[in-house]
Amino acid sequence: MSEELKLFCEDADEQLSFMENALIEMQENGVDDESIGALFRAMHTIKGTAGMFGFDSVVGFTHIAENLLSEVREGKIKLKEEMIDLFFKSKDHAQKLIDLAVEDKELDEDTKKTDDELQKILKSMMPDAKPTEPSEVIIQDEESGDEGGEEELWHISFRLKPHFFSSGMDILSIISFFSILGEVKHLLFVDSDIPDINSINPTEAYIGYEVLFSTDAPYAEIEEIFEFVIDDIELHIFKADDEDMLEALIESCDDKDGFRDRLVSSGFENVIALQKEPLKLEDKIEKTDEKQEESQKIESQKTEKTVSVKKKASPKSFSLRVDSSKIDQLINQISEMVIANAKVTRRADVLDDNELDESATILSDMLEEIRTGVMNIRMVQVGDSFNKFKRIVHDVAKKVDKEIDFEIIGGETELDKMVVEKISDPLMHMLRNSIDHGIEMPSEREALGKSPKGHVSLKTYPDAGTIVIEISDDGKGLPKEKILEKAIANGLINENNNLSDKDIYNLIFAAGLSTAESVSDISGRGVGMDVVKRNIESLRGTVEIDSKPGEGSLFTIRLPLTLAIIDGFLTQSGDTKYIIPLEMIQECIELDDHYRKEMDGNEFINLRDSMLPLLDVRTYFKEEKTQSKRENVVVVRYGDYKIGMMVDELFGEFQTVIKPLGEVFRNVPGISGGTILGSGEIALIFDIPKLMEHKIREIN
Amino acid sequence: MIIEKDELTIYEVESLYQELLGEFESDLVSIDMKNVNKIDMSIIQLFVSLQKSCKESSKKFELKNLNQEVLDILKKSACEFLTGGDHE
């Protein structure tokens, strides 16, 4: 796919997402001008950009939707609830048309049918639509054209400004767009300003076009063809029979006669007609004075047009679209700089050079700031992406005849864009499960004394260096007995198991385990929750389940804030250096004789009147014994749990570039990656959630 | 001169220009486009300049072995005259 096409797809996705969010907003809070404007802009922009690529089906459909939205925007039509549904369908259909156009595929029968039906409905809602049967509407449209307006002949003249080619726009796309709005009667390539081969600057533009164009579209719509290049061309649009404007145009050329002759020989009938009616001498004298005015008129019209287009295009905030691979590259380079700086810091230590040490510290601080800045570029508010779930919940609920009150909390929480994209499918699956299996039917809920409307929420918040996403419902809860039965039947566990409730609930993440009594097209095929868990784990995240019979279920997903560099805390156990993610650390304490005495051979200490389980890193990873006089405990928290990691040495904060460990070490329990220290040594990064899970299982 | 590139756009226009300057030294400026599948307006403009210059210097200009994609682009841009050899 070409770069331009990729950009088109991204832009169209964004516009359709704005449209969907606006529709959801209107569904929830009623119709408002801003949302109507967003709908119009989405259809208008997609129409314009699709035209550049010659995607006629997309242009045709969005043009009709745009027309209706234009009437709504101008207050000629009131946007009613059934129209919101229609625009939801139009949005989906536009997406389908775009997908087919981008893949260079013809419309299939179903899409054609939907296209016809939606176009008929959209047109029938226009204020001037006649109350006819749908089939009659089509016949009438075919006969009278889209708008039913009078065909008119326009003369369009444009010259590319010297910098045009560097704008990235292809004038051929603009020319292609003409055939969508009407018929190009004559097209003349104006090459008179092109210098000879020895004088030309090949990157500058010297050309232009004269177009005789027949269309029923109004002036404003013709002008819109040039919306994206308005600053890069000199444009004149006027009715072909406007002799004064035509004269003024010809007069503005250096080689008037040559230009006139070329227009005539190219068949521009308006110029031919002008020649047949030579002006009388006295008229010519008058016209000469007027010409000055006319060219000023053209100039001032042009300026006005430019200003008005600029006004329209002025966005609320400035944003820049950057290929994400460029940011990844930048992060990788910063990662390497962090490692190089660690080497400098170490060298300063070895040499006992205070000045070098100070410079390395300054560099380190600056690198941290750059790193944070670059990471922030990747961060997006989850709400923008999560809003689409409202639509999914709405559709699924409708399909299963349930009423759902869906709430998104903490949409302003920021998360790495890549993580947001990758978590989207698992969340969608879990939400569908909650609605399909979790929430009871309205009658059932009423019989249980619950509100007939089920409540599902998607809550996001930051916690100890992680982002937590909770999906909760007030449905019937997970069927513990059924899960157990099924797991035993599938041979996942044996009958004499001693599993806790949480362990039982976690069995739903095993492959092929579905307790759904009926398989629907929404969920219940037993292929999903295992994939959900795998997807979350691939993002170095975890998922937990809590459920209460009759009260509902809570799925808690924890995700790391970033995937590339973290603030770590460097420790040592035995001969190996280990990194603990800094944000998870609560405190460090020395394991002195007082604590040792209290432990009395157990792996617990009493920390300010609460029991803290300890994980001896040296024992867990089978490290050699060291002669270290001091032993330390690093208290870490993850979710609701705390444990103390027993380590030998504490070195302090360390900017940690996460490097994968490769195939052989990928599945070492308790280790999530590695990093390179300034000395060139490797330090291993603890997988705290996994270590905690191990410890809790051991205690249980 | 045979163009080896598959696409000729604004990204290639400067290097093509240098090649064409060299080609312009000879009496017959012949450009074989058999490998080219796409051109943009900056390239068309360059060819028009070359065609005009050839005419002024009484040199022969020809753009040959144009494939259908390129012919379509020339048609769409109203520059089919480039296929006819010398500039009118």
C-alpha cells in the first residue's frame, strides 16, 4: 500500500471514529451543533480525500450523506432519533466502501444492495424529496441526476504555484475529481511558462489548466474540488458565458493571442463564441477600464475564497501525524544512549572523577526528560478508543434483548497507543461475554429484585506504575459449579482438587472451556478467553477475576505503562544483578537481627503490625551464597498484594532499557526481560506479578 | 536512453533531469519508457520542457514504448501530445 493510501486510510478511520463518537454523544445527551458539525465534517472530508484516489463509490455515497447533513446543519431538517441509527449505518457502510475501494475490489451484491437502500433513504429525507415509493425515487434520480439542478457550463482556470510539487498533492487527482461532479468538456494543458531544459528547475511547477466543465453542482461545490490545494494554486472559477471574466482572464496572459488561439483550437466554445461577437470600438474602450476592475475582482474573490477556506480548515488544535515507526526508532536510539550513559557514569566512578560524574548526572537527567517526552508522544487517552465500545454494547444488548446501562470511567487515563490498540480486542470480547452471559434477562432481573437494566462498566485508572482496566457487571456472576464440572470433564483438573474460588474462576482462561449453554454469534464458543489472556500477557499484563453469585463479576486487567524503558531499582542477589520496577517499590528495609528473630525460620516478617510474606530471591533463583553481611528487603506492591523481596545488595535507581531475553530464556518464571548495565553486565528484570503469584500460591 | 525505474515522480525528478541534460547533448533525444508504470505531473512537465527545447534546437524528440498506465496518465493530463514526438 502506498504512503498516500495509508494516510487516506488513517484519516478515514479517524473521521469515521469522530462520526461514531458524535453519534454516541447525541444518543446519550441529545442533538447538539458540535456533534452535527462532526458528522458533516467526517462525510465531507472522506468525500474529498476519496475523490483524490478516484474512489467513486465512496465519493458517491458520502456526497449524498453530506448533502443531508448539510441540510441538518443549516437547520432545514431536524435530526431525529431514527436518523441517528441511519447515520450509524451510513458510517458502517462508508467504512465498508472504503475497505473495498482500498483493496481495489468491486462492490459485492450485499454491499450494492445496502448502498442502494441507504442512498434511497438518505435522499428521501432531503427537504425537496418527493414522497414517492423507493423504486420511483431511483428512476427519478437516474433521469434527473443527483441534485435535480440545471446543468451549467463553467470555466475553471488554475495555475500551479512554484512550490506546488512539494505540497505532496497530485494535480491529476484533482482533475480526476471533476468527472465525479460533472463532465469535463475540454481540458487544456497550459505549458507556455515552462522554461527550456537548460533553465528549468525540475522541482518547481510552471504549469496550469483551463477547463470547460459542465455540472449541476453550485459554485461552492466546484470550489471544494480545490479545497486541499487552495494555497498552492491560483484559481479562477466563473460561468463559461461570463464574457467579461473570460476577457479579463485572456488579458492577464503575456501571450494573449497565443492563449486565445489555444483555447479556440482546443474547442472552448465560450471563447469561440466570444470571437464571433467582436466588441465594438466604444465597447472596447469601456471594457479596458472595466478589465482593470475585473482582474481586481478576480483577485479579491480569490483572496476571499482563500480566507474562507482557511477559516473552514482551521482546526481546534494543531496535531501532526507521524509514522509510529519513527517514534519507535527514536525510543530505540534513546535506549542505546541510556546504556552508553550508564557506561560513562560507571567510568566516572572508577576514575573517581567528580567533574565527569557531574556531567554524566546532568546527561542522565536530560535523557530522562527526553525519554519521558518521547514516551508521552505515544500516550493517548483511552477514552477516544474506548468510546467505540458504547456502540458495541448497544448493538449486542439489542441483539440479545437486554437493557444495558454502560459506563466508561477514567477515559482521560493515558496509555501507550500500541497497548490501547492491542487491548481493544480482548476488552471487546470480555464486554460481549458480560452482556451475553453475565447480565440476566430483564424479566429475570426483576424477579430477583434487580433493576431490569443491567449495569456494565469499563473503568481505567493508573496504579503503582501500571494501568488498571476493570470490567464489571451486576449480573449473575460466574457459574463456579459449571466451570468446575466442565474443567473436570475436559481433564483440566482432577476431581480431588482443592482449588480456591479465584483459581476456579481463572479456569475460564483455559483453552476450550466454555460453560455457555448455547453457542451464539456473540460469545460462548470457548475460543476466546484463552486468547484474551494470551493477548494481555503478551503486553506484559495480567488479568484477574472476582465474582460473586447473584452480584456480578469483576475482571481486572493490569498493564505496564510503557513497553520500552522503565525506571528500575538495581539490586543484587548472589552473583546476579536484578532490576525491580521502581514504581512498584514501597520501601526498603534492612533485615536485621530483630526481624530474623521474629521470623523464626518462617518467610514472614511483622512490618508495622501487618504480616509481610518474603521471597528469598537467592533461594528462588538458586543463587550461590554470598558473604554479604547485610540482607535487605524490598517491599513491592502489585494490586492488592505486597511481598518483600530478600536481596543482598541495593544499588539504587537505574534507567532500565528493557531487552528481550531471547527464545531460550523467554519462559523463565519470574523474569520478564533483561537490561545492559554500564559495566556491560546483564541485569535481569523481575516479573513482579508472576513472583507474587508464586508466593501467594505457596502460602495457600 | 532507457529509464530503469518503475515509477517516476517528484522524488526522481532531479536525478532524471541530470540524465536528460546529458541526453540533450545528442541530436536524437529518445527516451525508452518500457519499464515505467507511473509518472506524475513533475515528470510530465520535465518532458514537455525537453520536447520544447528539442524543437527549438531542431533536435528529434521521442518518448517510446509507453505502457498503457503511462498513456492513460498522459491522456488524463491532456498531455498526449508528448507521444507524438516534437512539440506543436
